[in-house]
Amino acid sequence: MKKAVVMLLVVALLTAVLGFTPVRAAAGVVVQITVGSTKAYINSKEVVLDQPPIIENGRTLVPFRFIGEAIGAQIAWNPVNRTVSYAYGNVSIVLIIGSTTAIVNGVETILDVAPKILPTGRTVVPIRFVTERIGAKVEWNATTRMVTVTVAVTLNVGIVLPTKDEPRWIQDETRFNDALKTAGYSAEILFSQGSSAKEKENVEALITKGVKVLIICPQDATAAAASADEARAAGVKVISYDRLIRDTKAVDYYVTFDSIAVGKAQAQYLVDKATGTKNPLYLYAGAATDNNAFLFFEGAWDVLQPKIADGTFVIKNSSQAVALQGKATLTRDEMGKIIGQVTTNWDFTVAKNLAEANLTIAKAADKGNVFILAPNDGTARSIADAFGDDKDVKSYVITGQDAEIPSVQYIIDGKQSMTVLKDVRTLVSDAIAAAVDYLTGKTPELTAFYNNGKINVPAKPSVVVTVDKSNVKAALIDSGYYPASDFHGLP
């Protein structure tokens, strides 16, 4: 009992003092090593060992550092406790020099042969024990005296994003790749290209490949429930990313920005820029299939409605919004009626066509100096182009979100008024942290709950920042989010 306690303390010390973080090989590895020879092969590439493998008590012992690095594990040596350690995915192994007792994931295990330090000063460990514990296949050829270790391709995390056609999601892909490389876990990122059917195919493909955690930004919040259910049935943890998957109990965690705060920030910007009364207000929204579109609109309505009621703004492009303008709080169905009239479907072309249609039927008196609630940067640019081309529009104030590079340039050029920075680095970091927690048997940090129609989903919403021409350099360049070379004419 005392020995086990000591060993567990060793594990804790290695974790805390040495920064012992589990890692996972990103690709398959085949290691071939021959007893008595300093020649070894990693994926058919010859390497030279400083200590040949030996056989003791019928077991092959190999240099501990070589085998750990070859299979992609993180290794550690503690000279005080005379222990060698490996971390690979959610597997941790601690071996004591000269002892047949080992600790695997905190559980005491007995070895056939103890690791040892040879007269040459090199530490050797039983290759079969170490590699089989991390799930590798081990083969012994008695004729050639060669040991072959095969670590199959493993996929820890599957990520499904909506489309490659919007700069926002290319940002996310880049940040995910960087973060996963740092975290040491393998992942595959797939795009649904605006199709719920393709999204479901992507999820099924990732499940087939054996992912343990699925990070998914749903194309359609309700349609994605079937994919979440399928992943749950396969034992996969489901993290809803940026957009909440609705109407299912199969969502384990939600990583998001405070979407209501985004809408409030957009609306507050319009309010702050407005003077006098009867200012023309044009409302636009995201896709009716996206839960975030409702949250953005809810936040915006909370701020705009009192200023509509007191006459600061006059709604010009939604009869449903006009009919409901006396209500400070809208039900989801009521918001749905408004969104149904002003939806851009997150599509640039739809947004521009809708704006042009609104302007075509609007009287000159309904234009002038206008205020526009645009849901995101891509649609904001399209809507801004339409309003900018209308001769009866003297000026416009227009919102956005995502801090996309083209929209940041629009802000610098005076063609878009503001954007809401949702630092994708933070969102991706939170998603990866949650995935790693699940992979290592922990519970992700919880700061809020979001109801998806079936359950209250544990979540961690991140803060957002309003960006316009006055602070664009400080918020986006000085912070390291973008290099200055991405833009021209910076203030």
C-alpha cells in the first residue's frame, strides 16, 4: 500500500513539476528494432541507436527515450525517484528503475522484467509492456530477432465547420490547426458547404474513423440533432461550436461567444450614432435555421426597441417588426416572424438582393441618413454596397460581426461602420481545452447554461469587443490578431 501511494505521488509530481501533458501521435508509425543491433527503422527510415536492444528473462528491453520518441509519446526522467514516464493520449505510464512495479493511469501493474540502467549509462525498458499499453501492435520474429511495433493511425478529434466560402470559417480552420498542433492531438477538419446532408455525411465519416470528440458548428441547428444523436450512440462526446445544436439531449458542451451580447453591441452602436428622431432603420438577420441568429436579434431588439418606441428609429423594411414594435420582449415565434422577413440566410448574394429589393420599394423619404442592423461582416459588406449605390441614401451606419479582413478594410475605408470582434483564438482555445478535458477524463470549465429546447447545455461563453475606425489598430493589430500588412490606410 505504501509503495502504491509513493508511486501515485510520483505521477502527481511528474504532472505538476515537469509539465507532463498527454500527447497523441498524429499519424501511424511502424518501428522495427533488432536485438543486438544499433540499426533501427522508423517508417522504413534507418536510424542509429546508441544502445542495442537486449533480452532479459525472455523480454526485449530497448532504450527508453528512443521508443518513446519513436511512437510520439511524451517522455520524462526523474533522477530523484529514478523513474521513467510516458504520456500518450489519455495513457500515462510510470516505471521505476530496478522495480517490477509500474503505474498505468494510476493503477499499479506488475512487470515481467524491471527496467534498468546498463553499465553504458543507458536506460532500457520492456518494449512490449510500454507499447501495448498505448494500444500498439507488437510482433516478434524469432528468426531475425526483430521486434515490430505498429501504432495505427488514430484520430482524436473530428471538427465539422459550415463552409469554406466565408472568411470567418477559414479563420477558424487556421486557428484550429495551430491549436491542435500545439496540443499534440490529431484531428480532421471537414466542411459541410451549407448542406445539412453533407454535414451528416461528415459526422458519420468521422465516427467511422474512431474520433473520441466531435466539435461541430451546425449548418442547421435542428437538423444537426440527428448527427449529435448518432455521435452520442457511438460514445463520442459532442461539443457544439459557436452555434448551438437544438432539440437533442446529445450535446455535451457548448463553446460560444455571448451571442446576445453581440446583438446588444451592434444595436448600441446604432443608438450611440443616432441623433434626433424618425431615423430610418433597416433590420437584417442571419439564417432562420441558426439558433445564433435568434440570439443576435434578441440582443439587438432589447436595445433597439425602446428607441423605436420613443421615436428615435422608424422601421422601414419589416411589417412584422412594425406590428411588434410595442413589445419589449419577443417570444421565439415572434422573432421568427421578423427574421423570416429580413433573413439573409448568411448569404452575401441573398443579403444584397434583399437590400436592393427593400430600397427599390422604399420612398426617398425612407432613405436619407439610414441606420442598418446587419448580422455579420459578409452580409454587411453586401448590404453596404447596395445602400452605397442608392442615390437617395445620403449616409448610413451599418453593423457587422466577426472582424473579417475584408470588413476591417471596409471600416478603414469608411464603407462599414463597425464590427464585433469575436476572438476566434479564444473560441478555438476553449473548444480544444474542452476536447482535451474529455480525452483525459476531466470535465470542461462551466460558466453558463444554454437551453437547446431539450436540455440546459453546459457552456463557456466568451466576451466580445466592439471595433470601429477609432480602435481598429489597437483591437486588431496591436493585439496580434492580424498583421498590419493585411491592410492599407490604417489610422
